[in-house]
Amino acid sequence: MNLQYISDSSGQITGVFIPIKEWNELKNKYKGLEEENVDVPPWHRDIVRERLSDYGNDPEQAEDFNGAMDDIEKGL
């Protein structure tokens, strides 16, 4: 996929440009991709808020992605 990243003046990535041909392929592959309204149940929001709060209180307790995947694979 030929993505182009859009950055602000400080170099922070603020967006992604997807060529129209590739966007159309994604839309065909993933029906409903264009739908903007996603209903997130309140209990999902509550869990995310709780986890963000936990992380804010103790960022050292978080595990990186690779470590988490290693733990998952050990359990398989």
C-alpha cells in the first residue's frame, strides 16, 4: 500500500493519504468501512476510561505490544 503521511510543522504525523485506487479496494474488501457512526456501548467507554486512568497513575505497569504478544503466544 502506497500511503503518504501528512505532518505538521513540528514533524508530528497528523494524517494519512490513501490513493483512491487503494481506498476503493479497501472499501470493497471491508464492507461498511465508510460508515462514520460507530456505536460504542457505555460499558466499553467506562473500561477505556478506567484503563487510561490506571495508566496515567502508573505508566510503568503497562506492557509493550511485543511483550503482550509473547505472553499470549506462551498461553497457546
